[in-house]
Amino acid sequence: MLSRRSILHRSAYGIGGIALATLLRDQNLLASPEQIGPRHFDLKPKMPHGFGQAKAMISMFMQGGPSHMDLFDPKPELTKYDGKDFPGEVKYDDAAGASRECMGSPWKFKQYGQSGMDVSELLPHFSNIVDDVTLIRSMHTGVNNHGQSIYALLNGQVTGGRPTLGSWLTYGLGSENQDLPAYVALTDPRGLPVLGVDNWSNGWLPSLYQGTVIRPKEPRIPNLDAPLSLKGDAQARYLNFVQRRNKEHLEARPGEADLEARIQSFELAARMQTAAKEALDIDQESAATKKLYGIDNPAAAEFGTRCLIARRLVERGVRCVSLFTGNQTWDNHQNIRTALPAACTYVDQGAAALVVDLKQRGLLDTTIVHWGGEMGRLPVIQNRSGSKDRSTVGRDHNTYGFSMWVAGGGFKSGHIHGATDDFGHHAVKDVVNHYDYHATLLHLFGLDTKKLSYKRNGTEQVLVENPQARVVSEILA
């Protein structure tokens, strides 16, 4: 016979087990019913939580910080103060090169379209599409350095290690094409963007949702062609054999999400041999289309080619495509009079053509197009170095008020939203924080910010964590 004390001591219901269970419950670490058993992840199309007009997104990320008061946000008051001290406080990032001397824009602005949108002479192609876009002049992250502001706009927080927007979209909605990656990153031949692979990271989501890099030069995807010894039936038999072995391996290890994702990636790679070569072949496009994207213009051809590839990808069901400019192309701390025009020439024609092309193909209504960087610039001169010559000066960082534009997918057309102060330093009207921007994007895709979640360590993780985040309904059609 066992005493009650012996039973408690020997059984799994001992005092230690009871105490442990209590602690786990109090810290919300007990498995809930939906956690029991392995979770399965795939890229098959999924229904959104509600109606969503947007089905795909193309983001053109201008890393470094395009100068909004020189491109999208003219400031007559700043011009009046040109050469004079700034009449207020300036939040510098680089105090060593800072000054208080105001610098009006050296470029002329003109109103375009039925919307009468003011656009700089540096963006002649953008001026042709103003009636198709929403220009947001009141963006704000408030973290005045590149890395933190990039993280804020890509993953919702100022730190790394989290899933990017593209990963969340593919996690929540899957892909309409099982023969191409759901999430693609198109990088610049001049260099990787700041933070490198963090720009298309899946964070702690299964690796299935990481962005797939398509290289900026041929071969854009290496090793698409099978070796001669494996072409045709030989490759098919080999892949079938590997698929069977992988399935057996996975069945013996249920719940291994990374293993499952890796197997699915291998299977996708095999299907891409035909689909990707076709999708990336712009020689199938007409001469008129290539001319529209500036592929006949050496200064615009590279970015225009990537914009055309982005259109071909979303046309074939890819969910999210991100285009990046080279490392800090727009970070004009100095030589802004030459560096900014060059940066604009590189992207302006391709970006505008993308909107025109999507619209004429009936794809713009369901495809969100984004153009913008992680910050703008300050209204004062930087790196004057005591000289009266302005030819080499620039502008410092400004995340407190800057511009970007969006089009399609449910955004208004020919609309200007928000405003910065008279000098372009701070957003002062209808401010759009990075978390408001994310909430608005998810809404257009039909995704609920609270329901789009991933359980990690017993806690529901979401893209939009800030309780003050709102859908910016004023910019929706």
C-alpha cells in the first residue's frame, strides 16, 4: 500500500509539477489547444479577413532619404530665408557638420495635372502621373538615423530581427503563383541597401516567408538550368525520388517548420526552372513598352528594367516585390546639387512607367505602388566648411516630416495629404506615422491588424503593435 505522500512524491502530480504548472499559467506559457500538434505553413492562396481591394504590392524603396523640399514639398518661406539663420530649433543628426543657415531649393517647382500637384523640375516623368497617386507630405518616424527608420518602415519597430511587411503579406495571403517566389527583392547593381538582408527578412516567421533575391545582373537567378546529365526525364525521376525521401524525413519530424520550409523551397526551385526564366525575360516585351520604361536610355535603363520585371512578376501572381536603390544613394549630406539630380534621373522614368503600365493593363486597381525612403532632409545647410561656395553642401537627416507617394490598390488618385511646417522640418497636419501606414496597407489587403498574428513563445506577435495606430481613411478612394 502507498501512502498519499508516496503517491504525490512519485506521480507527475507532485508539488513541483503543480508549482511549475502554476508558474507557466501565470506567465501565459501553457500551450493553448490550437498549439497542440504541429503547425503547417505553405504559400497557397489564403482568404483575407475581410474585403481587400489590393492583391499585390510593389515597393520602390529609396534608401538614404530623398529631399522632400527639393522634390515634392515646395517651401516659399524657406526661399525667403535663404542664407539667413533658421528661426527656431533644428534637430540635427550630425552636429559636427551642422549649420543654422537656411537653404531654399535651387530647383523650380510647377503645378501639374488636374490635381495641381507641385512637382520639382527634377522629376519630369513623375509630373505626368500626379493624377494617379496620393502624395503624403506628412510622413513621420521620429528616429533620426537610417537603420532605425528603415526598420520602422519595414517591420514596424526600430529594431531588427522582425518580419518585414512582405513577409507578413505572404504569411497572411500566400501567393497566386506556386511556380514563382511569393516575395521578391530586386537589388541594385551598385550595392546592397543599408542593413542588407534585413530589408527582406522573415524574422521569426518560418523561413518560407523570407524574400527571394533576384540579382541585378544576369544570371538574375543562378543555376536555373539543370546540368546536361539531369535534363529531361532524368531530372524528373531524380526530383520525384528526392521528394519522396523528403516527405518521409518530414513525417518522422512533425512540427519542424524550418525543415518543411526548406523542402518547399527546394520544390519551388525546381518549378522555377521554367516559370522564372519566362517571367524575367523582358525580350518578350514590345519596343514601345521598353521605351516607356527608359530601357533605351542608359541613365534610366537599369532601374527601368527592374520596374518592368516587377510588373511582370505581379502580373503572374507574385504577392510582393521590393526594389531597392544602392547603398545611401539619396543620403545627400554633401554635393546635393549634383547627387540629387543624378538619383532622380536613375529612377524617375522607370517609376512613372510602372504606374502607367499597370494602369493600362488593368492591374493598378489591385496593385499598390509605393515610392519613398526612410526620411527626408533638413531645411538648413550641412557641411559648409566655412566656405561661401554652396556647390558642395548638402542637407542632414530629417525623420520628423517627409514625403512619399503611393498609388493603386485602393488609394485616392490625384490627392495630397498632410503638410509640414513652413520650412519642411516637422509634419504638422494629418501626420502619418509608420504604424499608421502599415495599418492602412493591411486594411487595403483585407487584413485585420490584430488577427494577422503569429504565436511565438506563447505571445501573439503582430506587425502593428502601437495601440494608437489608425487606418488613414482620408487617403483611401
